[in-house]
Amino acid sequence: MHTGPELLDDANQRVVTPATADTASADMAPFADIPRAVWIAFLSAWALLFGLFIVFFTANGEAALMVVTAAFFALMALGLPAALCAQSTSASQDHRPVINTRTGPLPTRSAATQILLIPVGAVIGLLAFIALAL
């Protein structure tokens, strides 16, 4: 019976020395291996979505209150990715060929597609809805 996790291979453990302390802390920052351009596109898509909501769906006072409330909550929820984007400012992080995920390494293009799929799809769907309504 195991009471706790074990280290199966000591060679897989990170050794941090004073010479590598700066690069080790940069590598271990949350979402540091995701390129800054992906974060910018992610946050821009969400900003565009809620901007479209505000422009096209605030016809009266009740609708404006609902849309502004939803936009405020979205601003609060997307503040976390904005803060994480601000942490990944290293120029060397922008050109990595793979992004490490919980299920293993993933090519940067595939990871960016998965990250951007929901907000970009929502913007496209909303634009189609607006075009049909006009």
C-alpha cells in the first residue's frame, strides 16, 4: 500500500542551481510556454465579442443593464488570462515549437487552435446571428 506519491526516476527532477535559478523560475511560470501572440488573440476575440454585444444588443435600459453586467463579469473572468499574459513576457518563450500540456507536448499551432477555438467561434457565430437579424 502506497501512502503518498513516489519519485520513480530522479533523473526527471529539475535541479536548480544559483546559475539556473532565473531560467528555472521563468520556465515554471504558469502558462509561460504559450506565446504572447496567442494571449493577445485570445483576449482580443473576447473583447470583440463583448464589444459586439454592447453595440448591437443594448436597445433599451433592461437589455443594456444585462449586457453591461455580462461584460463586467467577462472582464473579471478574463482578468486572469490577462495577468498570465503579462507574466509571459520573455522573448525566448515566443518561438518554442511545442507547448507542454498535462497530456504531453503539443505543437504550438495545435495548442493555439485549441485556445482560440471557443472565442473565435463565438465571434463568428455572433456575427452570423447579427447578419441574419439585420
